[in-house]
Amino acid sequence: MSKLRVRGFNHITIRVANLENSLDFYEGTLQMNVVHRGRRDAYLEWGDAWICLIEKREAVRGSDQTIGVDHVAFSIAEEDFSEAVQRLQAFHVHIVRGPEERGGGHVINFLDPDHTQLELFTGTLEERMKIWV
């Protein structure tokens, strides 16, 4: 049997309680580019990454102990990291960890309006693995 030939990460879909509130955050605060806006969904680009927000008003907000996605991390250049941190702070985004140096790069973890944890990380997988050796 041949190996699956996956080329890389494609996208992530995030369930949100209110699409309008989430777009204010993702498009406004984080400055993602909206590619498509539907009645209950939106597709956004951020560099090489793209995400889908899908409104699920009936969904119950979980705790950080819920099984599922722990966080979504986005790569950011080292030279852009400080400015990104300042922007998150200026918009009073709930920062849950950092900014700090961890795992081979600079990192900051923060929450979207539905408490989905997002991360900006300057390191690479190769740098991260040096720590685990």
C-alpha cells in the first residue's frame, strides 16, 4: 500500500457563535483578508494560511478541557512579531500566554471572541525539534 502524499496544511474551519462578531475580530483586529462571505460562513486568508468561519449559533461553548482542537498556530516573521503583539494589546485581545520565547521562537497565544485559542509563532518545526532531542 502506498503512502498518502499530503503536500501540507490546507485550512482549518472554526465554529463561531456569531459570524459578524468573529469577522470584526478576524478581519478587523487580525487584518485577515475576506475572500468569501456567505450567510453563515466566511473564508479568510492570512499569508499562506486560510480559514473558514462557520456560524453555529446553537453550539455550546466548551472549556479548555474539551476534546478537539487545542489551538491554531500561524507563522509570523521575527521582524513582525513585536508589532503584532502591540496590535493585539491595543485591541485588548485576551492574551493567555506570552509574549515569550518558547519552542525555538517567539510566541504569543490569544483568544478569539468564542475563546478559540490562536497563536503567532516565529519558529519552525526544525527549531522546535531541537528542544526535544
